[in-house]
Amino acid sequence: MHEPLKGRIEEYLQGDGHMPDVEQHLEACESCRQELTLMSQQSELLRTLRTEVEPGPGFYARVLSRIDSQTKTSVWSIFSDSLFAKRLSYASITFLLLLGTYFVSTAETNQPLVASSPESILAGDEQLRPVGTDPQRDREVVLVNLATFQE
């Protein structure tokens, strides 16, 4: 097609208004007239094929109920439908979080415990020894800690 018809062919076919430049071009150009005739015939065929049929009453409800009946229920839908199942899953998650926190916080370290408080140094120990090796010394350290405790 030629330039005047390129972008305005649909407007001309719909008959939106008077387009003198398009009409002049169509009078002068046989190939564009034939193209326009073919396009208008195709448009007419499409209009005849388009039938506006309204579905019967209850059509949409039947379609939706058929879709609902054909869907498979998932195992996970048990947890989303039941209030008890939701509460059970929340309680399980909370329990696992608390249990994990307990295990992380009570994890045993491989480092020996060493009394390095100022009270144990003041008690006369020149050499720091691990706690738990000498029960008498441990009692003395606790006694010094209690005696010098201030809030």
C-alpha cells in the first residue's frame, strides 16, 4: 500500500470521517482500491462470523462447580483448612525454634574453664588453673567472690 493509506486504512474502513487525501489516492491507484476491497470483504466476513450468544442461566455456576469437583485435594490443604492444624503447625514451629535455641545456647565448648576474675588473682594464685581440678581451691574462689560482691 502507498503512504496515505498505511496508517489510516482502519479509520477509513470504519467510516469515521471524510478523508479527502485517502479518497484521492484510491481514485488514482488501482492496487490500493483492490486491497481496500479485499480488506472490507474480510471485515464483513468476520462480522458475520461473530455471533453474540448469551450463555444460559446458571452456566457460570456449573462451570465453576465442575472445576471445583475436578481439582485434586492436596495433602497441604489439610493444614490450610483446619484451625486445629494451623495451631498444631504453629506450636510445632515454636517448639522447634525453642529446642534449637536451647541446643545452641548449651553447646559444650572444648576450652577449659579458667578462673580469671580479679578475686581469684587476689586470693594468691600466681598460676591460673582450670576450674574443677581442685575442689578446695574452687570453694575458696567462690568464698572470695561472695565476700567481695558488690551491686
